[in-house]
Amino acid sequence: MTDTPLFPRPVAHRGLHNRVAGIIENSASAFEAAIAGNFAIELDLQLTSDGVAVVFHDDELKRLTGKEGRVSDITVAELTATPLLDSAKGECPQRFTDFLTQIGGRTMLQVELKRQRDMAGTQLLARAAAEALKGYEGPVTVESFDPNLITLVRQFGFTGPRGIITYDYERKDWDDGLTEDQRFTLRHLLHWHETQFDFISCDKASLKMPAIQFWRALGKPVTGWTIRSAVEAAEAAPHIDQIVFEGFDPELAQ
């Protein structure tokens, strides 16, 4: 590992959210709470029907807004006027550009580009993210489960660190649309020639996979997700360089 770590602070998964307290994941309040705690921020980007990158995790609207349908089927004006369920401040999802203005370089960002339904959407999201980040001054990384997004965001001009998100690809509820050959390629990170990723973000249950151990031994930093307790953090520690956490305070847990 290098003397200066890529992720020097624990990474708050979707911000430092607490639904009971009315601080919803991927909301402005969750991001401010993460900054106040001196944590890095992991966040998710989806694409609206009019091609705008927005900070939102799910493909579907239901869990976070109570509305039916997909993010990709509504406009950015509609989404950013839709309150997040249980938000104490009645906050709505943000455009990615508005999020970047909010953060203003105050902490490290781990920006996940969510897998899209087709290559047209994949290209649009990669371009939108790269364009938004061209004028951003602050520490930022981009990552995705989809190797195409990691490759395209570089082609569209993003020059910062890019990471591949991975796991064992034995979760049919997550990857039912993939062939066995695709699962094999993704599990063993055989897309290296195309992606040339700078770091790996790996499911905590898959940290002992040979490909993860191999690339970490060669110097590629590994973040482990999603860590939800001090016990899980301790178990993952020998295999990772930083945690992506939620549901507990890693500073108080030490």
C-alpha cells in the first residue's frame, strides 16, 4: 500500500443516514452528517428520463419515495420535487451537480454509477458524471459494478481514481440477468485489460476471493462493504484498506 491511502477515512454508506432520526440515505442531511463526523461519503447515481444524473440508489421509486415506477421513467424536475419518505426536513433527491455544489470539496467522495438497462443509458450516465466532475475541485473517486461504466467515464474525461465493485456473483436476486460466463468474468476481475481499475470495492462476504487477494497484493486498495458493526469491521480489517459502513459509528466503536 502507498504511504498516502486513497481512502484515509471510513466511508459513510449513502451518507451518515438514520431513518429513525429523519435523516434519509443519499440526502443532503445525511451528507452533512458524514462531513460533521469527518467521514468520506459513498453515494449513488441514477439517470432520469431526460438524461440527468441524480443522487438516488434504487432503480425503483417505491422504497424511498412511496411512488410507483422507475427513476429512469420520470424527469429530473419530477424526481427533485418528490420528498423522500420519513425525511424530517422534507428533503428531495438532488441532481448530481447540486450535490457537488453542496459538498464543495470538504471530504472524499466514492461515487457509484448504477448499472443501467441498456448501453444508451450506460453511455449517458457515464458522460453526465464525467461532465459534472470536470469542474469539481475536491477528492473524488468513481466506481461501478458495471465495467462498461468504469471504462466509459474515463473515455468521457474523468481522470480520477476509478474502482470496480464486486462480490462472488452467487446472488441470483442480484445478477439474474447475467450469463455464467459473465459471472465468471466479473468474479475474477477478468475485465482488467479494459477497465484498468485503480481500486476495488468488495462485499464483506467475498473479501477472501483469490482475485481480491491477488490485486490487493499488487497494491490495489480495497474497500469493504457494507460494514454494520465493530465486529464486522474487525473481521474485515485484515483484508481491506477501508470500510464502507452504516448503522454504527466506527469512531465510537474503537
